[in-house]
Amino acid sequence: MKPHQSLIFLIAVFLSIALVMLVFPVNGIQITKEKKLEMPALEDIFAEPVQYADIQSIISEKGDTAALLSFQEIVFRNVLKEYTKDYKVVLEIADTVSIEVESITAIQRLQFPNNDKTVLDKFFADLEKPKKGVFRIVHYGDSQLEGDRITSVIRKNLHQQFGGGGPGLLPALQPYNYGITIKHQNSGSWYRYNTMEHSNSIKGQRFGILAGFSRFSPIRGTIDTAFNKADTIVSGGYSASISFKRSERAYANNNNFQQVKLFYGFNQSPVQVSVFANEQLVGTQILPPNNKLMTAKWTVNSPENLLFKFSGSDSPEIYAIGLDAENGIAVDNVPQRGSSGFVFTTQNKELLKAMLHELDVRLLILEFGGNVTPYITSNYDYYGKMFGKQLEVIRQIKPDISIIVIGPADMSRNQGGQYVSYPNIPNIAAAMRTAAFKYNAVFWDMYEAMGGKNSMPSWVFHDPPLAGKDFTHFTPKGAEIISKIFYNALILEYNDYLKRKNK
């Protein structure tokens, strides 16, 4: 082929590709449920390179974990210079582990309805002068919380700062990897029913505080497809077990617990449960037939392993197992993969109310919005109203509880070979903020805390990576950093509370 013929051929090829780009659907062509054919738009080829957010003002890369600044140094240096030595400032955070940064200096402030800083004063008063016993913080969220990420760092810092211990509430059957905090195994035929999958199929909708319950036998009176068998009582009944073992990756206070509680109910026949700590029998109890929330209790001494053995002809609905210290704060992790936050309107309100009061929950943290992000629309008022319904239920069943709403993190999509933020994230955050303020809740903007628009690629491409290649989820190191930024914001307001109180 002659040179001019080659040139004409190449021009024809480029023009053909350009024509296809012009007519190709913007959202691509769905080939199968899992596969989609996409092509960059013609204008994307000539677009300016995307400028990713500079996150160095948020994290300082030093690679020396021993050189971490304490939060006390950060705050006094940058924020609270007006404090005098007469004020009691409880700020220091212990050095973190495995984060290769010098300090987490950024502070993304909490936002209050009508700028009323007193909204969290009741909770802060509990922190300042905790009463004997345990009170709880429950952290709900989507897949960003799986494996106790984010929550575990908040728990660690609160335990160190204000007292408490143990991993908090755990489901009988753990749906997600929980190896960071505690090792969890089951034997027998267990199944977990939750608000995401079973809110319309489970009679009574008794899911409880962890938004799900577990059983080791089929639900009586039904063809329980979860167990793939009809409702029959096997000869000799059912037997099952749950074991918890220390994780070498857990923070020290996670292993410090003395109270073991089993929250259960609605078994139709007696169930025997025996608890063993370090292979030694702690005690055996018979769980009587009942039709309400029940609690069984045992006392241990921070064992390295804990074993529950169950036997009976009908499993109770097991809502949670609590592993807590005798006094202080308990912080619970409740992830719901795929959830947009509709946790409370899809379950039995009376049971939820009973558990919130029985467990003395003082603060709820609701971290959602990420699962709404891929669905781009011009207005998110609908989501704000649906999310607001969750807050309305909470206010109805426990009016005095404190609530912090956390908006979605930055998420990126591939546009013309470049990763750019979904344009609707600020609108989703705004809808959640409006709902939060309507129900006297506080709002924290995770999107802005990360660095705002096009910040996720900076987290992904950081060395070491702070977010995964899905441009959605934090890595454990990134989760620790964003947790510390949130904790900084919380403690900053706590100290503002102390300052106002001591004036």
C-alpha cells in the first residue's frame, strides 16, 4: 500500500470511530447483567486532564508512625489557641498503627441545625461524667463499615479517652469478615434474617438493633427456604455453637470485657445454652419459651476465647451477643451492604424501642448515601424524605437520643479513561443534611472531609493506597484516616462544650 493510501485508510478508520462515538449511548450497552459495553465520548478524547484533589493538607506523608502528632498538639496548634491552662481539655489520641503518615491534621467540622451547638450537649455530658455501667453508641452504615472498619477506630479512641472495653454487640452469625476485631465461627445450621432481604417475608419483622436476627433451626409454621426444609423437629432437637477468639489485629481494649449478654426472644420451647471461657464452663442456662425480648447474662474475665453451645427443639431469635466492659462506653458496628439507610422503618418498632432502652443507647451514627450515588437524577428530595422517615421513627421511640448523620464519601466513575467524581454527591449530602436538621440531628460531610470533588483518585493512587480500585471503598489505612478526621471533629465539639460549660 502506497503512503498516501495508508494515510487515507487511517483517516477513514478515525472518522468511522469518531462517528461511532457520536452515536454510541452515553450510558453504554448492557450485554449481560454483569457486563456492559462502553465507549468514551468524542469530546472526552480532547478534554483537559482531570485535576485530582490535593489531599496533602489532610494527611502528611512521612512513613514514620512513631512521629505521629497527638490530637492535643494538633488542636492547640491550629484550632483552640484561645483555650487557657485553666480549662480541662481531654484530647490526646494514642498513636495509630500501620498508617504511614505523620499526622491527621484536617478538621471537617460537624454541622448543627440552626448552628445550635447544644444539640449534642446531653451526649457530651454523658462523656464528661459517665455513670456506673455501660452506655452505647451504635454506628450504622453501608459496606464502608464492613469488617468493623471506621467503627473500630472510633471505638478504640473512645475507650482510651473515656473508658470502656470489648467489641460491643455482635450478631450470632456474622455475614461479613470481622477478623480485624474478633474471630467469629459457627457450627450447626445457622441462618441470618435481615431488614435488607427479609423485611416483607418475615412475620413480625422483629429484626432488632442490629437490623437482623439469627436462628439455628427453621422458623416454625413455615416452609423455611433459608434452611431448605419444611418445619420439622429433628430427633433429639438441634444443636449449634458460636465461638469468639481474640484477633491479633484488635486494639487492646477490644479484648477487655467482663460482661457477656445474649439478647434473644420468641422461642416456642426451652433451649439450653452453655458458655465456656478459655475452655472452662462459665455457666449453663435454660432459655424458657417466651414471646418478648429476653436477656441472659454471664460474667467472664477477658477470655482469649469464648464458646456458646445451644441445644433445643426450636431456636430463639438471637438479636445480638454483647461483649462489654463493666463500665464505660460500648461502640457497636452495624454494616448493611447495599443499604441506603432504610433501617428503622422496615422493622418492628416495639422490639427496637425495647432494645434501645435496654442497652441504654445514647448516640446513633448513621453513615449512608453511597448506594444512592450511582443513580443520577436532578433532584434528591425523595431520598431526603425517605431518609428523614428513619429519623422520625428514632425520635418517636427514643426522643432524647443524640444522632449524627454522615454523608457519602467521594466516589469516582470512569469517563473517557479518567476518574471523575459522580456529580450528584453534593446533592445527596444536601438532602441528608436537610433531613438531619429537620429532626434535630447533626451532620458531618465525609465528601468534603476527603477533599471534595475528585478526591477519591488521590486516595486510591496514594502510596500506600487509602482506597480500593473500585474508587468507592476505603482500604483499612484509609478507613483509619477518615475515622480519625471524624473523631477529631467530635472531640473538637466536645471541648467546645467544656469551654461553654466552664465559662
